[in-house]
Amino acid sequence: MEESNISMENSRAIQLRPYQPVDCKEISELFYQTVHHINVKDYSLEQRMVWANGKVNLKEWNDSFLNHYTLVATDGSSILGFSDIDATGYLDRLYIHKDYQGLGIATRLCDALEAQAFTNGSKEITTHASITAKPFFLKRGYQVVKEQQVIRGGVSLTNYVMILEKEKSEYNKEFINN
């Protein structure tokens, strides 16, 4: 019971804000730690090392974040998660700090990004979800279009092309019911 109260307190203190270039290094470290701790049950060390090798090109990531609608979740001092979506409705990245899983941070980030995309005219949102993230997206109403093998550094990683149609989204239900 005490853990639950701590989680609720922490989730209330979490704020979403737009990405800033100064965030990039901390985000790259969060990405590495998340892949190597959270995705352990679904991907081998070899797969995780080609996915997140600790050598992110910070300039490329920064440029990508600035060209996308990118949000970070913060507790005021640390970044607890981040996500970004492009103008076509492609939800590119969604990562939550390994120590802050299960607090609703991913849900809040997705809610905000999906609303942004749908408000700006997207009819659907596409993502390439990891094995680990697939159940989260299924709960949100995303449908699996196909399983695919992505090759990185000669190593195959399984992920899923998933789509959320505006008509089937929580975003749409919220506006229909009000």
C-alpha cells in the first residue's frame, strides 16, 4: 500500500514540457539505461548493444527532436521520460526512465502527442513498437499491422508496425462524449 501512495505522489509531481537542446545528453543516457534494463526480458545483450550502444549522435538526435513535436517528462530536476512525433503522425521514440516505469508517464506523453497529431489533421498515428512496448500500445487501441525484423549492425531485432486510427482512439472518444 505504501508503494502505491509513493507512486501517486510522484506522478502528480511530474510535468510535461517541450524538449530543449540542453536535454539531449540526459535523454541519450536515459535511452541507453532504459533499453539495457527494461528490455532485458525481450532482447539479448547483442540486440540491446546494437539498439543502444551508448554512442548516440547528439547533433542528429537534437535536430530530430527539434524537427518533431517532442515532449519530456520531468520532476523539476531530472528527465523521467521523453517522446516525439513527426508531422506525418509517426510516433518515433517513447522511453521512460528505468526507475519510473508504471507511473503513467508513458500514458501522459502519448496522450499529449496523439492529441497534437490528431488536432493537426493526422487520421492515424504509426509507431514501430518493441516487443516490450507492444502491450502498452495495444492497451491504447493501436493495432498491429505487421511484425518485422529490423537489421542493425548485422543483428536482427523484432518490432511491430502499429497504427492508431483517430476514430478508434481515446482522443476521439473524449471529444465525442463531451
